[in-house]
Amino acid sequence: MASHFLLLGIMFLIFSVALASDHSPLQDFCVGDKNSPVLVNGMVCKDPKLVQADDFFFSGLHMVGNTSNAVGSKVTPVNVAQIAGLNTFGISLARIDFAPFGINPPHTHPRASEILTVLEGSLHVGFVTSNPENRLISKVIYKGDVFVFPQGLVHFQKNVGYGKAVAIAALSSQNPGVIAIANAVFGSNPDISSDVLAKAFQVDKNTIYQMQSKF
Ligand SMILES: *[C@@H]1O[C@H](CO)[C@@H](O)[C@H](O)[C@H]1NC(C)=O
């Protein structure tokens, strides 16, 4: 009986590992058809006979992102929304520009792990492990260095140099998704009730209203 449970446990583990990233393709490609009215998990395939090189192409990652904003960073995504040919491939890219001392605020990607390399400047990067440890694993990385952010974990980057910084991130999903912690918690639409947030953060409601006014 116990061995049955062990077997079930192992099968569950294998099954859940198999589902930990985007599904594998079942054909050479399945370029997403943005005009299809059919709703599926991902995108419907465009007729392969109509597929062109441009379906696999994006130009623009040489462009410097505009970091004139409250956090001093700009993410330029290149995922299935920009390249329909990424549909079913489980990968995507992003360019991240940082103003001096700019940050990419704490956020998570619900569907992807991330591997990031610094092209220019230096970044303080880190992620926090899940409950109950909530351990911060962080490091300062420099041009040519690579750092990994595990799927689903809250992570951030900060430019710790006096010049600008640039990084390229690769992600293990065609559509990684972004949950910016502050925006999700204090900037939801409609608001999460201040009762909930005051108790969750152990502060008074005025502090919550102040936070909500920023997001
Ligand atoms: C950058 O963004 C700011 C704020 O939105 C805007 O005022 C400025 O014109 C932009 N700069 C460029 C070069 O697009």
C-alpha cells in the first residue's frame, strides 16, 4: 500500500515537472494567428503555407528604453505578442534599461524562469524564496555576468552604478506574464479593501490609503 502511494507521488512529481513550463511543440512551428476568433490555451496556428520569415522576426532591441519614470527603468518585451512565431516554443526575451540608480521593482513571472545577462553597467539583483524561509538571495553583477531568477519567485534589479545599465533577459515562456507586487497589491482595480491590507501589512488604514494613492 505504501509503495502505491510512493509510486503515485513519483508520478505526480513527473507529471507536475512536465507541466512546469510551456507545452512542447507538436510540429515544426505554430505561428500564432492573431486574427483567429478561436480561443485556445496559447494561440491558434496560422496556415503554415502562409508563414513568412517576418513571423519569426523582431527588430528593435538595439533601441534604448525610455527610463524617465518613477522607478527609472524600462522593460522592452519580445514575447509572443511581438513575435507570433514564438507560439508553443516556451521562450521569450526582454531588454531592460536602467537609469542611474533606477530599479526594476519587485515582481514575479507566473509562467517563467528567467536568465539575465548584463550588457552594460552593474546591477544589484535578487530573489526571495517562498514561505516560510523568505530568504533573500542577492548579488551585485557586472557586464558579462549572468543571473537566474527561479519561476514564480519575487525578484528585482537595481542599477548600482553612476551610468546607465542595460540587461537582456531570456524567459522560459512565450508569454511569461508579470505581476508587479506593488501594483497588484496597492494598485488593483477595484482596490483591495483597506481592511484586508491594513491587517495583512499590520499598519493603519491611512498608511494603506497613502500607498494606494501611489499606484
Ligand atoms: C520619455 O518619457 C517621458 C515621460 O513619459 C516623456 O516626457 C519623454 O518625452 C520621453 N522621451 C523620449 C525621448 O521619448
